[in-house]
Amino acid sequence: MGKLYDSLLSGTSGRTGRIVVANVYGNEFTKIRPRKRTSAPTPKQKMIQDRMRDCATFMQSYRSYACNFFGNRIGMKSPYNLAMTNLMANFNIDYAAATITPNYPGILFSKGNLPTPIANPMALPTPATLEVSWQDNSGGNASRQNDQAQILIAADGELNTLFIENAATRVDATYTVNLPMHMQAKVLNVWLAFKSDDETGASNSLYLGSIS
């Protein structure tokens, strides 16, 4: 892929033959459009494609959030790209066993400079409710007290996640999740992060562990 510094096509995008011109965030690039595949992917290629699909499914519930609150753009990598890179690095492929296994503790759904949550132990008061609690580490700062809790839940062995936005404030220090039927009686992996009330920043997400 080449970058055009003084292009005759400046401000345009499209393709001519197999040459594709695209303007991305003010930068103009050219690349060769790949030919359509005519052969079936190799087993290794298929596993890599499956991992990409699994990661996209896992992120579906919080994709909009990640697009805005997963760090800052680095060059051509958007917050969404950075969040997907994190998932890809933590969906581990075993080519010999033909399996893809999530490394739940390594997964992040939020990145930022706000104070990271300090979690208390989770509880399942009933099969249909999950209690998530944390410490108020706002230090008396009114803005930090009003930070909004963001909760992500994934059941072991399932790709569809549950994302709860703006569940409670940092000072509330607790929230009870009403679990959907398909997540009841399962091993649940849970993450917590905070987003500022004015939506200008977020914290790193914290993996709270698993509970069943």
C-alpha cells in the first residue's frame, strides 16, 4: 500500500482496474485490490478467519463503546482497530487441536486515563441476578463520583456477550445485573470500567474474574 503525497487524484477515492485510491482521515493511499480467491482456504487460514469472526461476534455488544473509548487513534489505527487487536491477541489458536480459546483475563473492552476500578467480590444472590460491587476510589472528586459504570459479561464457551452501559455511578459502589436466561447457571466472566459523565474519557477495564 502506497501513500500519495502530491496526488493528481487528491480529495477523491475509488478504483481504476486493480488500483484502489482511498482518502482515510485526510491521508490518501493507493493499494492493489486483491484477486478473488478461487481455492478453498488451508486449515490454518480457516482458523485465522474463524478467529476474526469470533472476535467480531464477541465485540458486537460493545462495539459502539469501543469505537469511542478504547484509547486514542494511533496513526491509522482507530480505537476500534486497537480493541480488535486486543481481542485477536487473546483468542488463542491451537492449530493442532483446531480450537480457539479466549484468554479472558487478558481481554480489555475499555482504555483510558480515568481511575481504574477497585473491585469487591462478586455474588450471585439468585440464579437470575449477579451482584457487581466496587470501591469508591473517587477521592471525593465530584466528577469522578459521577463516573458511569460499564459492565461486560461473557459466559464460558459462548461468543455473544452482554454489555450494560451507564449501570451506576462510581459512588454507588454496586449494581445488580438481571441475567438473561441463556446466561443463567453458566460460568460468567465479568469486566468493569468507568466512563466520565460528560463522555470525554474512560478508564481501563478490569477483569473481575469468573463466577458460577
